[in-house]
Amino acid sequence: MQDYITDGVTWKDIEQLLFRYMQKEYGQLLQQVLEDIDRTLAEKRDKKRYALKDKRGIRM
């Protein structure tokens, strides 16, 4: 088996790179979805009953 291993990129390296990329993309997608939900809730709320609090920046 050692005869077939080269100094190039291994499957483990590819898997790790792909996993990191997917984490980054999923995080951005989740952030966008949550911001859209927050915006929709702020627009559709009962303005007489619920006051709009400040919009705080959240770091994920």
C-alpha cells in the first residue's frame, strides 16, 4: 500500500478542505436566512403591542 502513496493531496486533505468550505457556506446561508426572518418579523409585528428594540450586531 505504501508504494501507491504519493506526496500529493490525500483524500483526507480533500475531505477537510471540503468540510471547511461547506461550514463557511452553510454559516453564510444560515446568517442570511435568520436576517430575513428577523426583518420580516420586525415589519409584520403588531406595532401597538410590541416595540422595536435596537438591532444589535451579533457575531457568529
